[in-house]
Amino acid sequence: MKRQIVGLFQHCKHIAPLLAAPAALLLVQGQAKAVLTYNIFESAGAVIVQTSGSLDLTGATLLGNSSCDIDGAIVSSAAVICTGSDIGQIPVYIISGPTSFVGTASLLPASTVSGITTGFAGAGSVFAIDPAYNFSDSIVSSATFNGTTLASLGFTTSGLIGTWSFTGTSETIQVVLGNPPAAAVPGPLPLLGIGAAFGWSRRLRKRIAAPLITPPQA
């Protein structure tokens, strides 16, 4: 296992000096503009990691190139997640945050993967993503591990288990135990409001189109 995920850690010895930047650098970045969320959840006898969100890595500190060296991984002891098909060396950016997850998960490789390549290692302070990714586009990527459960991996709680920040920008990554958010569906009240507005606009157009009748002069 160590040989297979060593790629994400190969630049670690160069990270410490870069993370020692003045605190003022972090203060000027303000509120996070975008968040990439990794949801870890259970479905149909499998544990699934699925991404949602986007990142704009303009200004983020690029460390070099590395890889997960494997198709899909969850390693709690080093806060490692890899999704999508491994395509070899890809750009690596510096992040800071927790160096491990709760639980005892050590899953690799995944049974199936989909989407673009992403990977991060909290213990290595690095995040990697397919160079073909267009900043601010939605990141669609997943890894499925068949024949296991959250409980067997020591994931006995739910909710946010970690947040990581990029050096040089205000973007963040978070890992959440639980299903990804469902697509928003308009409720009945908004639909009724739209219907009422449509009816009002039709009546207004009829009134505007009606000929103006001038009352007879005395």
C-alpha cells in the first residue's frame, strides 16, 4: 500500500518552508470563493466517494507533478482520497489541514471509478487534479468500493470530518460523511408564484394591446 500511494507524498520535504508564509498572506484572501466536497456514503452494499463543487486554482501554489498511482483510494491514517482513473503525473498544489480522518479506512484500489482524476493527501499537504480541468467548472469524479460498509471502516458518525485550504488562494476542500445533496427541485409555492406572475403578465399584455377609446366630446 505504501508503494502505491507514495506519489502524493514525494514532494513533502519541500512543503514546510512554503507553509511558513506570513499569516498576513492568509488574512488577505477573505472568504472562500468555492468549495470542492468529497462525500463518503454507503449505497447498495458499497462505500462511495463522490465529488461536488468546483475550484478556481488561479494563484494557488503549484508544487510540481505527482499521482495517486492507483484507481481510487481512501486511507484514513493519512487523510488520502483518490477518485477517477489514474492518468499518471498531474499538477499538485499545496494545501493545509488535518493529517488524518476519523475511522480506520484503508481501501485501495476502488472497484470502479469515474470522472476526472483527483487526489489529495492531508498528511502530505498536497492536492492533485487532471490538468485538463477548466477552473471553476464542476468537478465530476467518484470511486466505488464494493462489499464494505461505513461502520466496518470505523466511520460511525456523520457530517464534516475535515477542511483543507489552498496556499495562495481562498479555495477549500472538505470531506463529509453522508450522502451528497440532492438536486434542488422547485417546491409548490415557487411554482404557484411563477403561475400567478405568468397570468398577470398575460392580462397586462391584453390591456396594453386593447385600443384606446376616447370618450365623445361635449
